[in-house]
Amino acid sequence: MATALGKPASSTLSGLAHADQALTLPQQLGIVLMTALFVLFPSWANAGFSIFSCYLVDNTRALGQTGSATESLNGFDFALATAPSGYWTRDMQQECYVGAHASFYVPLGVVFLVVFCASPPIVNFALLWRVRHKLSNYHTIQVYGFMYSRYRSQWFWWDSVLMCQTLALVAVQVFGGVLEVAYQALMLQIVLMCFGAVNMTVKPSRNALLRHLEFWSYVVLSTTIALNLYYVTVSGTITLADEAGGVAIAVLVLVINLALIVIFLATLARASWPSVRAAVAWARDYLEPCWTCCLRQRRRPAAPAAAATLAAPGQVQQASKEQPPLQEDDVGVASESGSQA
């Protein structure tokens, strides 16, 4: 059945109602799974990469041998000094790629990375590539629109690239965590600068304002990392924390980050301002009659009692005593007026 506009009758339904009627239960569960992936993907990637994260205490293989400087070491100290692959960051008593870590956790980590880290970008790209010629179709928009509606038509698969960027950031966080702070900061800064350059060159987003905000968020993050490097040298010693320059750098970092937050909030307020105005107008139209009625009730004088309050007999006698007696002239006037009547 078609409507007068030529659209299917189901187009009048909401997205959830359309999905409920047009998709089977397995397809609906698949959409729910894809939606959950966008929320849980960074946490899953962190968990997967952390299986391969090892802290290198000392990777010199000559330590502990006869005649070396560590010949006298024994017990736990000797174990720390002679672990060539380091120790697992999840369990610092477990040497990496040895024992349970090599036989159980490493295979588990490989499967986890393939299923929960590598497959979501591939599945996302495959689903959108399958319907690439029907992206403007109502059914496609209702089912897959949350994956590509933000991007221009030629970059409909850009969500897969964002997932890969997330994987890169998580990898830097996990594997760079075993390095010195300066090296870790430099790695993160390089990754952020590359992401910003790629996004501004390709320009996948439909909204130019969002593209600019995304670029400036990368700029602020990179600048924050660069300014914080003034506090720590390669050897890990503090240089500017106790000096006036350190205070100036801290204030500058705080100012640029707060300015970015204010810009984000202003953008959000601007986008939602029409909705806010509509809500205020509706509330005013709804409350104005009630307010007017209340004002009228307050301004209206109190009505006298139906028969006034009956006075007590003593009060009536007192009132008659206080009333002055009629004079003769008044009696005459009253009689004349009665005769005329």
C-alpha cells in the first residue's frame, strides 16, 4: 500500500516500530550487538591488548651468570633481574610468554583480538558495502543509518576507520605504558597529529562545524601533551614543577582545555536552542491561563455575606439606643411625603 506521497505506509512508523516489523529476531539481535560494539569497543580493545602488555624489568640476558654483577642475587631479586621478556602487567608475578601466560593467556588473547577487535571494523564495512546502492532507502536508513548518516556519501564506511583509530590509541596506551613517560607522550602525540591530518584532509563528516571541532580537539590534546613534556625529562626528573614557569604552563593548559569545553557546550546549546524555545513557549501557553485566573481571583473584592451575620439581641438594643430620636420637623416631612405618596 502506498500513501499519497508515494512512500510506503511503513514510512510513517518510527524507527523502532519499523525494525520490529521488518526485521527478524536474529537481525534485530545483530543490530543490538553492533550498537553495543560502538559503546564497548574501547574497553574490549584495552582488555585484548593488555594480554600482550609486558613490563621489562631488565632484559639483559647476561645477568645472573657466573662472573657477572648479579651473580650474588637470589630469590625474587634474581627473578626480577633475569626475566628476558619482562612480567605481565596484569600479574607482575607471571613472566611473559612462559608457563600459563604462553599456554593459556596468549592464545586467548589472539582469539579475543580477532573476534572483538579486528572483526567489528570488518563487519561494519561489509554490512554497509552490501547496501551501498540503497543508502537513501528508508529501510536502510532506519536499520543502518546510525553507522553512516553522519558522513558524506562517498565516505559511508568511515566508522570502520574510526574503530581502527580507536585500536591505535588503545595500543599506544597499553604498550606505551611500559615505556618512560616522555616516550609514551611522544607516541600519543604523533598518533593524534596523524589522526587530525587525515580527518581534515579527507573531511568525511557532513557537518563542517563538527569537522573543525574535531580538528581543534586534536590540536588541544597535542598541545597539552607538548606542554606537559616541559615538566618531565627523559630521565624522569622534574624540571619546572617548582618554578614560576611551571605555574604558567599549568595555567595555559587549564585555559586552553576550558576554552575548548566552553566551545563544545556553546555548540551544543546552539543546536538545542530551538527545542528549548519551543519547550518554553509550550510551558508559557500552558501556564498563562492559570496565572491569569489566579490574578483575577486575587483582584476580585470579597462578596458580602448573604444576610450578614445575625446580630445578638443585646447588640440590636444597643444599636437602637445609640440611634438619635426623630425631631418634630423630621416627623412632619415624613408625614407630608407619605400623604403625597
